[in-house]
Amino acid sequence: MAAATENGTAAPPESLQKESLQKEPSHKEALQKEPVQKEPAKLEILHVYQHSNFFYWWIIWVYGFVCSLLTYFNGRTVNLFADKQLYVHSSAWVGISFVALLLVVIFFTNYRVKGANSFIMVLGIGLVAFAMHYLGAWEIVFRSFPALLIFMNLAFYVSLSTALLLLWAFATFVLDRLTYWEFTPGQVTLRHRLAESSESFDAHGLHLDRISDDILINKILGLRFLGYGTADLRFTTSGAVRNTFTIENVWRANLRDEQIRELIVVRPNVAT
């Protein structure tokens, strides 16, 4: 039988009272169930590495492996020795393109063309090559120089590309990391791993410039079209004695530039 309340009305059954209590959690429990949004972790330390011009040689060993695959699937055997056979591609264009790419990378990684001159030179080379192909000038060149046929066997592409890959990896991930710049809130430090020495500078009032106006090097070979890219970061310290430093060939330079600007404006005593 249902119990009566003080005003004489019938009270709801105990089962309904329990269900109402379960359906209506307290305000404290509701707050505890709400997901707590964590603040994103702030960057406190940043290491920036400088790379040599050998960093851009990745395209040589990559194209070397491409040429080796082309030679393997569309090649011919040549018997120059009694006991060995050479495997070469049927077209001389593979060897010529590899040599041309090698010469272009060697020249333009050592002699930079800045600004609009870089775009004009790249565009000019492309137009000259297209015009010679359209006018049939390449055939005249090959007829005038019949020995201008470059054939490289499969072993050459594989051995050279593998050696370049190992050297590139050693230079990029070992040698280039022996000296690096460390950015912390309000401070910049140049560190040398082998010498175990460092030199620190005050980052407040630091003037930072990003230099990436070489189309062939920074944009193409630096893979800027994939969202990465390279650039030179030049910064000048403040104070009575000003020092100017340049970090060359910084990988993912746009992201590093934003992270550095975020760090140099933070005071050390308020950094979390």
C-alpha cells in the first residue's frame, strides 16, 4: 500500500522514487562527468639545425634509383667481358638526364641565384630546352657529336645511389646535428656537441628574418610545394653589442620561424 504524505496525498511508490533519484544526478556529479579540456602544451625549448648544401643532393640518389629501375625493367645485356654481362638501358636519354641533373645540382647548390633572377634562369632553361626540342635541334646536336651517347649500367646506378644515400643520411642526421641552435623563452644558445661548449644570447628584442628567395633550391629541392621548404634564418641580437647570425638551409623554415617568434617574446619567469 502506498504511504501518505503530510498533506494527505498518496506518496509515489519507493521504486519510482529510486528511479527519479537515479535519473536526476546531483549538480556536483554532473560537473564531475563533464570532460575537462586540457590546454595545449606550450613550446618551451626548440632545437634548430643548420644543413649544408649537400642536403639538396637527395634528388641525385632518388633519381639514381629511378634510373636503376628503368634499366632493370627496360634494359639490355651487353657482353663486353668474357665472364660478365653489363645491363644497360636501351635509350641513351637515361644516362644523359642523370648527368644533366647531377651538373645542375652541383652548380646551383654552390652558386645561388637570388630573387627574380632565380625564376628567370629556371624559366629560361626550360624555354631553351623546349625550343630545341620543338625545332629538332637536339637531333642536330647528336648528329654533330655522334659520341654524345651516355650509357650507364645497372650496377653504376645502384652503387652510386646507395653510396650517396648513406653519405647523405650521415651528413644530415649526424654531422649537421653536432652544432645546433637552442631557443628557449627569452634566450638563444649556440651549442657544440663535440666540444661541449655553448654561447648564449638574450632573445628579447631579437630581430628575425627568413630568407627563402631561391626558387630552385628553397622551393623545388627544398620541397616547398609539399608544405616543407627550406630557408636561411637570420637574426640580430639586441643590446649594446649586436651580433648577427645566419642559420642556413633550415628544414621546414616557416614552422621554425613561427616557433622562434613565439618563444622569444616569452619572459623566463612566466614560462610554464
